[in-house]
Amino acid sequence: MIDQATMKNNEGNNEGNNKMDQNLKSEMIMLGLEGRNIDAIRLYRDRTKCSLKEAKKTFEGLVKAYWGTKLVNRKITITIEPREDGGLCAYSDDVSGLILSHKNQLVVLYDIIPALLTLLEHKKKP
């Protein structure tokens, strides 16, 4: 039997998951996209000091939220062009607000997915 103190503690944990830091969420999603689920769970545990069970549950919730719904329900074209200084510029006519540019090409490539997910998630909210 679960006592009221345990239930109250679990409710607080769920609120924390809902208000997860956007950078942490993006990093966990990137690791998941790379197939590095264990690293994503480890990252969450390191940042939040929570149990393995809670970290796994949180990661599974992220996966369900992003891949279990129709966040992307259409074809999205992202254009990546070189800059004169050797950097890259990435943008999309399909997703307003998606414009990334940096001298370091890896910065642009690394930021595309988190930026895209953030914009699509924002559009999805009423």
C-alpha cells in the first residue's frame, strides 16, 4: 500500500518532469536520435540526481511524447548552404523561424534537430 507521503513525493517528481529544462530535453532527444538511450538516461540522472528508475521513466516519456505523436506530419525541407567564411547557414521555408547560421559547421548541424523540435512543439500547443 502506498502512503500519502509517497504519493505527494511522486506528484512533485511528475511536475519536475513536465518542467524539464529545454536544453536537457534537447540533449536527451539528440542522444535518443543517435541511438544512445543509455547515455540519455545517464545524462538525466547526472543533472537531476534522481534514481535510475525515474530517469528511465522520464526518457521513455520523452520518446513517447516525440515519437508517439504526430509532431511531424508532413515533409519538411531544410536547406543547408555554405557561408563565405566557411561556416554554414540552415533554414527552412516549411518551418517559419528555422534559421541557423554559424562559422563552425558542426554547431549548425548539431542544432538543427533541437531547433526544429522546439519550433514544431511550440506550434503544436494551442
